[in-house]
Amino acid sequence: MELLRRIITGVTDDNVCKRIGWMYVSFFALFEPVTVLSFYLLPQGVLTGKHPIISQLRFSPNLWVSTLQIFGYNLLPTLLIIGANLLAQQSRLSEEKYVPIGYTAFWGLTIFFAVVVGTWSFDVISTAPPLHCRLVRILDVFHHSGLLEFSAYLLVAVTSFKFTLWYSDRKKIVASRAWKDVNLTKVEKILLILAFVLLICAALIESHGIIYLSG
């Protein structure tokens, strides 16, 4: 419980570097155990073809067109995080802290991704590796897009942290401010731009992998 309180304090810190560090802590604290649990508790491939959007996508055999398709899809959760960060709720663990809803969206995406990896429910069929390989493959950013993609979501979350306009005590709005009061530092603006660069890089790597596996 103390670790959770430290994470909440860290991800809502005024210092963007501390927010980034603690968000990575929260990412791996969710990704690793959920991947392991889903590997042992859920059937392999249980989510394959179940995603309402991805299952309908038909990727182009052209690398750059496919990259743009994937980048366009990845913009949806990105914009979801930004939009959700307009509202923050009072934390149950640290009542003096207000956690943006976009953080919750990021953690939800992390859990979903971990279940996909744990059950190997990718829509492009490939041979499922052993568990230990699934846990560390995310670190191979030159061949797998997962960490780059979630790093982009993470940077979007921690920079749009300052976009919050309404604060809720989980029942009603207790404070608000105008958009003119939102002010990102130069570092935060650079990190926000970097997030979209990482999204493009992740889309390129994923597109290359899909074309390779599709033969």
C-alpha cells in the first residue's frame, strides 16, 4: 500500500521528470505480473480477433502506407488520454492528490496489452514464445514496438497532466480553472512532441513486423 501511495505522489509531482520515472514504475509494476497471471490463468489466444477495431483493419502491404495506418490507429488512445486528463479525481490513497483520468486510461491500456502478451493474442499469428521471452521482448525496441508505443502514451499522459480543467472528489466537481491557465514548460512541450515522434517510430517497427510475418 505504501508503494501505491508513493506512485500516486510521484506521478502527480510538479517535476515532469519525476512524473515520468514513477509512471514507468507503475507501467512495469502492472505489465510484468499481469502478463504472468494471464499466461497461467487464461487460454492462449483468448483475445485474438476480439478487438472491435484492430480485427477489422486491413493493413497495406506497402511499408509506409501501413505505418500511417498504424500511426492513425495509435492516435486514438493518445487523444483519449489527453481528453481524459481534462478531469482529475481525488485519490483514495492520497486524498491531497488529484489523479488525472488519463492516467487511469494509460493503466487500463497497460493491463490490456499485458493480457494480450500473456495470452499471445496478437491478430497477426506467430509462434508463441515461452513466458520469460514474453517478459523481456518488450525491451527490444528495435524489433518490437510495444515499449516505444507505451512510452509515447506515457509522455502524453505526464505532459497533458497539466491540461486538467476540472477536479472531482469522486462525486462532484470541487474546483476548476480556465484553459488560459494551462501552461507547459519548454521541456514539457518538447516531451509532448517527442511522444508523437515515438508513435511514428513504433508504427514503422510494427508495420515492418506485420509485413515480415505476413510474408
